[in-house]
Amino acid sequence: MSVTLAAVVVAVALLDRLVGEPPTRLHPVVWVGRLIDLVDRSWERPRAVGTLAAITLPLAAAMVAGGAVWLVGVVHPVAAAGVAVFVLFSSTSLRLLAETAREVIALSEADLPRAREELLALAGRDASDLSPELVRSAAVESAAENLSDGLVAPLSAVGVVTVAASLSDWSGPVLAVGAGAAAWVKAVNTMDSMLGYRSKPVGWASARLDDVVMWLPARLTALCIAAATPSPDPVLVGRRWARIPSSPNAGWPMATLAAALHIQLTKPETYTLNAMASLPTTVEADRGVDLVDRAGWLAFGTTAVISLV
């Protein structure tokens, strides 16, 4: 099973590089998003409804994903691996993240109004008044944060399941549980991205759950960025700024990337990381995306090796 799981991770990495994303009509995250939309409204007791949704929707996603892998595995193990590849592929994203960030960075010089529009695919903030430097800063920040949310978190769920099964000598359906764990983490993160705002009381539980779930992936992402540099200095230096953003987790990958590139990353009126440096140039921002891309490949490779070991 360890070889199968490692092969699944490698297949997902290759699919991400060759394909990028599943078609929208077949994308499970899109389906989950439609369910979350049903929750995103005014309720008489928003926190109670939001807490119930935060518990049941990710659990349902995990049961569907893991159950599908297990049921198909009863028929044929190779087919189960194929389903697991689809689940993990739809739960992770690296190529699209890097391509979108690079496009925004390029447009920040060539077409600023369009760059501000395209930035919305990466960062949920008002970009209407952002300068080219601040647009590039937002693109780099979002690339680092989304690496944690969109890749390292689902992969770390697979890794945790693998390590736990190995340490306990559990011989159960590791592939199915790993796929279910990745789907659960992705659903938790999707709920937070859609509902986890102070203006939406129904998203309070989703935001708190995401804070807990993302604690480990955020710090693992910082380590991946440092390993891709390669130097421990970005983590050691960046940790001084990691707690400046209000999020307990998002600051770690962003601060580590700021330290690795020796640049300032700023969200106006919210936070500034590495205030003594300058905002990124186009070349520096592109280097940041390249670093995120390499860190993502390290995350894929590390997960595959953990699965084998």
C-alpha cells in the first residue's frame, strides 16, 4: 500500500504539471462550493448553523471521497488508486497558482487595471487603488499563502494518515482514509475562504476550525520555502514577522518568502512584513513565484517519500 500511495502522489504531481485543474463541471471543490453557498445567508442563529455546517460538510466530503476509494477498491485495487488520484488531484493546486501569479505580475507593468482585476483570482481584497508594487506584493503574498492552503495542507493530511498507520501497524484502507483526509482538509479550507469573514457570523466556526487545521501546514510550507531557497535563514528571520498578520497561520509562509527574497510584503492598513526592505520589483516577484513552485514540488516529493518509508 505504501508503494501505491507514493505512486498516487507522483501521478497527482504529474497531472498538476500537465493538466493543471480538472474541468469545472467535474471539479468536486465546485460542488462543495455550491453546498456552502446554501449556508451563506442570514440566519436567526448564524453561529449555530455555521458550526453545524463546519462539522457536517467537510465530514460529508471526506466520507464521499474516502468511501468512493474504498468501494472501488473492493472491485480492483488499481481502480481504487485511480479514484484516489482524482480525489487528491482535485484537492491540490500548484500549476494554476503559479501561472495566475505570474500573469498578475507581468500585467502589473503592462496593464495595471487588468492586473488589479486578475488579482481577485488570488487575493480577496480591494485592488482598485493598488500601485504596481502593491499588486506584485499581493501576488507574492497570495502565492505563498495559497501554497499552504491549496497544496501543502491536503498533502500533509495524506502524510499524517500514512505516518499514523505506520506507527500503529494499522493495516486498514490507508489509501481510502488518506483520500478522505485530503478531501476533508480541502473542504475545511474552502468553507473558510467562502465564509470566514468578520462580516459573516455564519462563518465563525469555519474560520476557527481552519485556524486549527492549518497550524501544521502553514509551518510546513515555511520549511518547504526555506528548503527550496535552500537555507534555514528565511524561517529563522521570517519568524519575527510571522505573527504580524491577524491570522495565526498565514504569516508563516508569507514572512518566510519575504525573508528569502529580501523584499517587503504589504497589505495596506493591515500588515507590513520586512518593513526595512522595498516592495518587490517584477524580477523579484517572479523569483518569488519560482520559489513557491519549487517549494510545491518539494512538498509533492516529500509526501511521496514519506508514503514509501
